[in-house]
Amino acid sequence: MIVARTLLACLAFVTGLAASFGQQPDHFYNIDTERRVEGTIKQLIFESRYETSAPFLILLVEENRTGNVYKVEISPAWFFNHDLHKGEKVKITGSLYTKDDTLFIIARQLQVGGETFTLRDSRGFPSWRGGQMKGKVRRQGRGM
């Protein structure tokens, strides 16, 4: 009985912690599921990903090799300052997860048009963490 209560309390804590960061428990960057996808942009979408935050740039990308379509989370719209277009070829490195039979990638790095954009560090922490730093110059997703 005590073990069950402890387990239930731990589960409630973890769920509450994920909610406090505005994320779903299954929606986080996992370096163990990282993969690279080369494909074509099929659609650009701006949608809410986290509570109380700016809309995110989301790409629907069709993988060249398999034809799989991925919903790729790039970054908050205010952070990414490069024009992308339907039909452009991209290379994405990111964390893969599946939800409701949909393939998702949380992007860490995006290559397009000869440029590389680093969106997260090697551990998956977002380059935009800390917010929009008003009045200060901030790197806008440009990579190495």
C-alpha cells in the first residue's frame, strides 16, 4: 500500500512538472531517438506547441528515401529568421517520436539552401531558452 502511494505521488509529481513547463510528458527532446532525415518541405505551419508561448514554426517534410511524412518542430516563430518555402530540400537532425500514428521530429539542426541552423545544443536544450531578450542582440538560429 505504501509503495502504491509513493508510486502514485511520483507519477503525479512528474506529470505536474511536465505541465509546469508547458510540455506533454511524451513531448521532450530525447537524444536516444535522434535521427537524420533528408526530404522536401510539403507545408509550413504556425501553431501553438506550449501553453503561454508564441506560435512555433512547424514543417511537414516528406522523407526522400521512405516517403514518410514528418511533422517537424523547428522553433518559436520569433527565433527563426530565414525564409523557407514549400518544395525546398532540407536535412533535419532531431528527436523522433510518434503520437496518434503521426511521426514527429523535434529539430536540433536544420540544413537548407547551403546554410546550417542550430536550434538546440547537443543535449537538446533550445537555443532560444531565456526568451526574446528585448533590447539586446540575440543570435537567431544561425549555426556553425
